[in-house]
Amino acid sequence: MIETPTLGAPVEPAALAARLADESAPDIVEALNEEAPEVAAAILLGLPHDRAVEVLDQPELDCAADIIEMLPRDRVASYLSAMSADRATDLIREIEEPGRSDLRARLDAETRGAVDRLIAYPEESVGSLMTTEFVSVPTTWTVRRTLEHIREVERTRETVYSIFVLDPRTRALAKAVPLRRLLSGDPDDLILSVAPARRPIVLTADAGRDEAARLISKYDLLAIPVVDESNHVIGIVTVDDVIDAMVQRQTEQVQRFGGLEALDEPYMDISFWQMIRKRAGWLCVLFLSEMLTASAMQGFEGELEKAIVLTLFIPLIMSSGGNSGSQATSLLIRALALHQVRLRDWWRVALREIPAGITLGAILGTIGVVRIVIWQKTGLYDYGEHWMLVAATVGTALIGIVLFGSLAGSMLPFLLQRLGFDPATASAPFVATLVDVSGLVIYFTVALVILRGTLL
């Protein structure tokens, strides 16, 4: 770790910059992530311009917006103008006003226009993820001329692995040609001679990022063109950008599923009070919801007084229902995200979960009954003269509770998506709380039926 934390003493940051200059950009990013933003800024200033641009182009760079705000404005504008348009837009979006407007004004006209177009799209859309730096050629060009063009523009394009062939008159997209096909073609043939026969796979700017990930995965693409209503290519979405976006989204979903708001920063960088704010809200909601459990138990206070033995199995009952519900929720959230099921499939999911819930409940119920029998027969615990009825109550209740947990856990993601919420909001603690309350009601209702006239 560098001891000098300010730009005023740049000796050690300069020395580290000199050592890092020959490293790969991801390795430099790892080193900068270990330092405070002001020290990382000092190191970045010591790197060659092209290498600094490569580093800032890495989405893995933590606190990138904080770092560039500590750099001279003209230097930042130079970096942003040389970066990919989509990454530059992401950084400018994170900067607060008036710094954002000041930086925008310092950009060259081409970069400023690209940033203005991209920043106008919603954050979760394909438009906000795409870049405007791609290779396009007219249908009248030959393979040779196209390859020469790629050599000329390669350093200013996000990728050259996909070449988009446009109608020279309308500028509409005609074909998408992989670089591999281009390299294997006759240099004197038209580029259309090496183009795939199928129509290009395209996206619109207002499509969701999940759709981009789905298409890239389905068709094994390196880039997808983004087109407007006239089929003009306005940008491309590359596989690396999609992967970065999906990693971020999956991180947010995992955090929400754990019962907290998504963190905006890495765990070790987020402040104490931000951490409290992110976690306290959900904990309070869950605590208030758990109060319903106490209310449910109060409603059966008389039965508990008559049959104290029933209280021994309350933790068992509650955890089994919550676990089954959390299992089902986890499966359905992932299935919805991968488009393995859709909203219209809710009834098919329910028909699968009913027999699954009954079977799983029967398995747990059998284990519970066997446990009671063993404890009773070996003298480890005396459940009283009606112990067989107690065992039947526990076994039967577990079937009902696990069935309800499986159904509730599988249907909740559908309900949330239908209402326009992220299904990942159906966190495991929330599902467990919901099933806890209903599980107690099922348990005591079964007890009233089975034990009536004996313990109750």
C-alpha cells in the first residue's frame, strides 16, 4: 500500500505508476482498487495516456467517478474522448452536477454527441449499454477494401469481430458479417458473398438488457446491432459489456434476495451508515411481519396451555415451511430471469409444485414421525399417553405446510413480476416470514382436528 495519500506528494505514486505501466489493464485496476481514490488518481496521472484510457475503460475499476473528479478537468476530458462511448457515458452519469456539465462542455463534439445520445436512454435499457463505435461498410465494397478499412479504424472501434453491411442508398442494415468469414473470403469478391444467409439478429434501444444477454447466449454472438425504426444501426452491444452488466445485475439480485437493498459500492468501500440504511429497512419490515407470528400464537393460546407438547415442534414446523418456500422462490426467480418460464406459465408451475410439495412434505413428515417414535420408545422423551396422535399431527401438518410453502414461494415471483416489480424482491427472509405465519395456522388447525377430545 502506498503511504502518501495526497496528490501533493507524488513521488511514490509516480514510482508505482512506472512499475505498473507495463502491466495489463486488469492488473493495474486491481492495484488501483487497493488504494484510496486520491492516491489512485495520482497513479493514473503517472501512466501513459493510452494506458490510463485502458484502465478507465475497465468496469471493474472501483470508485472510477471519484478518481476522475480528482484529476485535472482537461486531462479527464482527454481520457473520456479516447474511451469507448458507453463507458465514458457511464462515468459521466455517475458524476454530480455541476461537474457533469463542466466535463461535458470540455469534450470534443463527436464524443459529446455520442454521450448525449447514450445518456438519454433509461439505465436498464440496451440503449444505455450500447456503444456507437462499430465497423460498418456499404454492400458495394469488396472483401479487400473492407479489410483495409478495418486496419484503418481498428483503434477507434469497440470491436472489429462483427462488420455491419449497410445499403449504400438508405443506410439500412443488410447483413452482419463475422470477421472470420471475411478473412476466409476471396479478396476480390463483394462482401455480401461471405455474409451469412440468415437475417441479422438485432435489438432496439428500448429493449431490456436481459434480452441482449438472452440473444447473445442463444446465437453465440460477439456483438448485436441496435437499430431504429428505419433499420439504421445506431450502436452495438458487445458480449463483454453484457457480461459486465449481468454480473452487476446478478449481484444486486443476490443482495435483494438476501433481504437488503442492493449496495451501490463494493462491501469494503461502503460507509457504515450507508450499510445500516441499506439493511435496516428490510429488517424492520421483516420484524413487523414476524409480529404476525406472535399474533397467530396468541390466537391459539388456549390450545398451547392444554397441550404444551405442541410447542416443542414449532421451530421444526416454521423452518420446514420457510425452507420449502425459499427453495421454490430461488428456482422460479432464476427460471424467470432465463426465460425458462413466463408469466403465462404460472398455472403449469402450480401444477408441478402441488405434487412436489406433497411429496417433500411427506418425506419430512415421515422423518418427524420416526423421530417422535424413536424418542418415545427409547425413553429419551415422554410425549404422553397420546404420543401417537402427536406424531400424526406433526406428520400431517408438515405435509400441509411444505405444500403451502412450495406454492407460495413459487407464485410470489410471478405476482411481483405481474405488478411490475423485480422478482428478486421476493427475498428468502420475506418468503420465510410469510410461510411462518401461515405454517402456525396450519399446524394448530391440524392439531385441533386430530387431538380434539384427547389433549384438546
